[in-house]
Amino acid sequence: MRWSGDVGIITGRYVSQDDSTVIQLWARARNGESILMRIHGIEPWVEITPLGRWDPSKSVEIDSLLEKEEIIRIEGPETKLTDLGEKPVWRIFVSQPFVVPRLRQDLGMKWTVLSGDIPFVNRFFLDGDLAMHVSIDGEIGVGDEPVDSIVDLTMDDVQHCEPFPVPFTVFSFDLETSIAHDTILCGAAVIEDMGSGERTRHTFTGPEDVILRELTDLVRACDADIITGYNIDNFDLPRITDRANLIAGRNKSARMSLMGWGRVALKESEGKRNRDSLYPKRGTARAWNLAGRCVMDTWWQARQVLRPQRETLKFVSRLLFPDDEDMQKMDVDASKMDEEWATRPDVVLEYCLRDAELPLDIMKKIQAFRRKEAVAAVAKVSLDTSANGSTSQLIDSLVIRHADRVGIAVPLTGSADRKEGQITGGYVHDVEAGLHPWIAILDFKSMYPSIMIGKNICFTTRIDPGSTEQPDEEEEIHESPTGAKFRNQSVRKGMVPHLLEGLMAQRDEHKAGLKNAKDDALKSFHDQMQYAVKILMNSFYGVFASGFYRFTHRDLGSSITAWARHNIKTIINKLDQEGHKVVYSDTDSIFVKTPVEGVKDPKEAMIEFGHSTAERFSEDSAELEFEKGLSVFFSHGAKKRYVGQVVWPSEEMLVRGYETQRTDSFQFLTDGMKEMFRHVLSDDSETAVQLAIEMIAEAKAGKVPIRKLIMSKSCKGKFDKTRNVWDFSKDYANPDSMVQVRAARKLIEKGLPFTPGMKIGFIVTNARNRPMEIEPWLEEDPVSDYDGQYYADRLATALGRLTEAFDWTGKELLSGNRQTSLFSF
DNA sequence: TTGTTCGCCTAA
DNA sequence: TGAGTTAGGCGAACAA
């Protein structure tokens, strides 16, 4: 029997069988079936080349390597390009992927090892030039993994497939636990079929082992592709593992039934793996991992997409669903969970179910799964790598597959010299404090990618004096302001420029697709895709400028930024010489004043000036665009902090850097500051000052609603398992001098969960004492008093920066009158 | 009161 | 969250 169709790959792993290796890929088909793909016939290998520069007169003795048991055969040599020029490269086929780390060390003494740290599963995507979505046609096989169909395949049976929205099954869950005993009191789960949009709801009560067993049964029975929940990475999943381990003790079959969430058979051997196991595991990795399913924490996704001022489930839900009444009712006091559970278990269970369902609503609203799917399609990786992998893994996926195709050797991560010290970054122009009318904002289109393309910047094009490869005299090389040199693209096109050009073209296609799309689904698809391409393009610079990436050299990053500084400073100087005032500039943008003297319509003049100036200074690989036109621009004189009234291409207020943009500020300040901006921009300093004075007085008198005074900061920390306490000393030089640590400690004291990295809300109750006294903000048990003087001072400082442009200092705002007016004549 | 250090968060 | 980068503002704590 055969199975054929289109599938979306969720995650994979390899298994060793006697004398071969099989790649297992779990996928969800377009028709809704779950599929386990078993890929046969891919052989594990590494490559080697002699150490140092290649000397063709030397002979190489390689056959003795065959004496090693784990080496099956050797192919080559093939000539490949390395950082030291072209060298002979042999491919060493090995018995199993897991022998590679040892072999890498052994061979590393006498050889330079290449392609020796690529996870074996990646070979499927790299060798087949495949991405998350594939079409397969293979024989249905037999196996005990809990999926609808198992299909045996070779690479010939797999084809690229145009991306389609995969109908994932998502499992979202939540637990309520006892503060006194750490036990699980109850649980809830909601399962969504993304194909039909249908949901089923489930609750779990009874003895702890029953809850765990039923949860496990449900994960397996519903055949979940994605596991989510709010803060499951740091709370629910660790709790499940801890409790299941405790209950099961040495009883392995009990452990399987309590936490065998992996998409594999309930077999003892399946629990032994460090990764992709029957059991959820974290190890040293950043995300949880288990066989066949993708774990995505809704907290982490919401934080990345929304950057909310606070990060509790309640806050994020209110932010996204302000009209939902369910959010307001049913308040269970989490700090008194044992009592709540004893007195009104039904309410707690209902609350638990709601908290299991909300993550699905949040993920849907922020389109988290489709975003990750688009990134997976563009970067050509699995859903799991897209969702939980690092940026360098995405770049690796594109770069290595290209390198393999054009004969470029793939060095190990960490093989290059570590970049010492920092490279110099972008140029930031001083801002002149005050109001500036009719400012045109020009900016470079995709500045760093354009420079990489234009100057052919790549690991493979850098001219190293130590390499055997040197350009001819006639070759027009690129020399960066730092002195680093790169080959001409007509002689050798770099991998990075090649890939970036491809991505730029791909983005244009999706933008065109977006424009022509007939229905919303198609529109959304092209929008997700073009956005994913943009993200990926902008990731190149960072990865290649990093100190540890495999294709890195310190000259790459520093040359890119040096050219960028050179380009922008040249234009600023020219504008200056022409008498055009540049009021501000940051990295790739220039804020220039429009000449409006004697002009009838200054807005029209600005639009014309913006377009023509951008065009005048545009070059092939440094394209300048007229991005926005401001009727007025204001800054108090600090870089990266400004506000402007945009009048072209649309009407809006543009704010950067100021407290209104910051999640560690408080609402009373941000609301008021926004209003002040409107007065400042309309040159109504009197009203602005008036407003500031009123706000400060209100705070001082304690008349501001306390909810508007909540500040929040993220707090790090590690749990010390041996001492069973939270340890902040690894992250902070002096933990107790940090306000967020003091707030966290108070939460922990109350038995409330603390999540390292999560923001903690707090109210300042007494700032006269050092360090200042604070209380964490608890929705169920709100603080009632605050230090009015402290908030008045904060307001005066922040708002005073704005009013100082009109000669009102923060101190004067605080006192409500201006003493220096005597001297201001 | 002032200068320094640490750490958060943002702009790009 | 063991890996994208640097530039920069600013608040709090603390030492002097």
C-alpha cells in the first residue's frame, strides 16, 4: 500500500538500525492525517582536509584511516574552497552519526575537519534542497509510533511542495498546583484542530497520578503536533516531570504512563535519549523538546510579538481581548490556591480550563503558528527549528546547502579566530534640541544587505594574505574603509550576496502576490512570507558579525559597518556643504531640513525635496529613499529620542525612544507624555507646561489611580536545585540593590510562581529609604498606597526634559513656578 | 552632591 | 533561555 500527498514537517530525529541510519520526520498532511516519514539511504559523513595551507608537492596518506572501525569508506578528494584557498577534501563515511563527535576530536589533531557538526536530520533538508512543506510518495510501513500512517521513503520519493497552511493539531494545557505541597491539584486541556477550527475541552481531577496519566493519554490520543500553554517552559512542564519522576520512582512503566508525551511507542528504550525522547526534556537547550511534537510557549511568543508592558496571562489577554467579559470574572487568588481548591474546587477548575484555552486564542490572534511556518518555509527548516531554533540555524540552513552545491568547504562552528573586542557599529549624529519644522526623513533601503551585495562581502570573497588564492592585478577588488579587501563579484560571487539577492527577489514576488491577491487567505500568506524573508535578510548581518559563527571573520562585520558609516557621513557632509541642515541621523537614516523660505506650500515643497534629494544621493548598492515627511520634529537633545508629526505618506505621530515607548515606564507617565507631545509639536508650550505641572501635583497629592503607576522590569535568576532556593547572584553583581529582584523575592515569599526572564510589576511605596521600598503588583490583592513624592519626581524629570526646551526645568515644574524668569530677559 | 557602575530597554 | 550586532539613554544604588 502506498501513501502520497503533501505534508508539513514538524520535527525529526534519527535512529540507528544495525548498519544503517534512518531519519524520522513527523508531519501533518494537507488532508489532516499525521504521518511519520522514515527516510532511508542517507549516509552520515564528515569531510577532512590537511591542516594549514595546501602544498601540492606534499603527498597525503589517507588510507590508514580505514583501519578505524567507525569509518566505512572514503571518497575524494574533491577540490573545495576554504579560507586558505582551494584544498583537496576527502569525504569520510561513518557507521552512525553519533560516532562523529569522537571522530572529530581524533581527526582534529592531523586534519581540518569540515561539515562535522551538522545535525544529521539536517541532511534531509540540505541534500534534497527541501523545506518544511514537501510532497511524498512512498510505501506504507509498519511501526509502533502513534500516528495515522508511517511511510517509508528514499530521497527520490520526496519533492519540494509550495507552502500551504498545515492543519496542525494544537494541545494547550494548564495545571493548578498546591503551594503547600507542590502537588498537582487539577489540570485542563483544550485541543484545537487548525484545519476545521474545532476545539475540544477536557478537565482533570482526582489523585495526582490519575491526572498525569489522563493528560498523557490525551496528548497521545489526540495526536498533537504542537504543545502550548502559558509559561509551560518554566512552570507546567518542569512540574510534570518533577511530579512524574517522584511518583514513578524507579518504576519505568509508571513513568511512561505518567509523562510519555513523545510521539513514539511506550517503550523503555524510547525514554533513554537526551533529545527527541518519549519524555519532555530541556537539558541545556533553551526550549523543551520531545519526540515528534513541537513545544511552543505562548508566553514567549506573546512577549516577542507584542512586547507587552506586563507579561501575565491576564495582562496579555486583556491587551488582546479588551471586550471579553470572561476575563473580568472568576478571580481565583493564586497565592491562596490550597484554600481556594478546598473551598470552591469547581471555580478553580473552571479557571484552570479558561487558562488552558486562552493561549490558543492568543496564539491565533498573533498568528504565531503561521508566522513560524512562513519562516520555516523561507529558511527551509522544520517547524520546530523555526519555532525554537537559533538565528544561526536558519542562516546555516541556507548557507550550507549553497556551499555544498558550489564546492565550498563548511568549517566547524568555533574553528575561526574568535573576534576580539567589539566592532564599531552605526553612526549616530548629534541632535540639536528643540523644534525643527519641515523635516524630510531619508533612509537607505535594506542598508546592510545592500552593502553586502554591493561590496560582495562574504567569508568566501575576503582576500586573506595567508591564502593561496590572490586576485590578479587587473581585478577590481573592493577595499573597505578598514582596509579589508574583497574579491570582485565577476570573478567570484560570494555566497552571502548570492543568497541575499535571491531573498530580495523572493520578497518582491511576495509583495507583488500580496498586491494581486484576490482573497484574504492568500493576502495573509504573501504577507507572512514577505515578512519572513525580511526578517531573515536582516539576520544575515548579525550572524556574520558575531564572534562564533562558522563562516565568520571579524573583517566581515567591521567592513559592513565601516562602509555604512562612510556612505552616510559622505551624504551628510554634502548636504551640509549645500547648506541643507541635517538635524539628526542614525545608522541608515538622515533627517534633513526642507528649505521653505518664500514657499507657498511647505508640505508640497518637502515632498518634492525629499524625493529629489533621495534620488540625487542614491547609488546602485546604496539606494536612498524618501521615507517620511514631518511637518515638525522635536528632540530634547538626546540621541535615539525624538518625536515628529508625520504628514507624508500618512498622518501620524512618530515617537522613538521616549518613555511612551518603554515597557518599564508607568501608564500615567506615558499617557501624559503622549498628550504633551501633541502640545509640544503644535508649539503650544504653555499648555504643555500646564499639563506637566498638573500631573505632578496630582501624583504628589496621591490622586492618581494606583493602576496607572505600576512599573515593571524583567528579572533574571536561576533555581538552585541543591539548596532549593532561587539564586540571583549569578545574574546580578548586587542582587538586592535591584528593584526587580526585591519584587521577585516578595512574590516567591508568598508562594507565587516566579519565572526567570519574566517582567515583574511593582509599585514604589517609599523612596525615602535606600534602597527604595516597593511592593509587587498582584491583580488579586492590589497594593493600596504609593509614594506620591517619588512619582512626582519621576514625572518632573521625564516631563522636564521636554519642557526644558521652553525654559522650564524639572525643578520648576515640581514647584509649579519659574524662579529663573527673572533672568530670562 | 557627584561620579561611577550595573542593568534594562530601546533604535537601528 | 549556549549564542545575530553595536550605539545610546537613563534610573537606581552606592562610594566618596
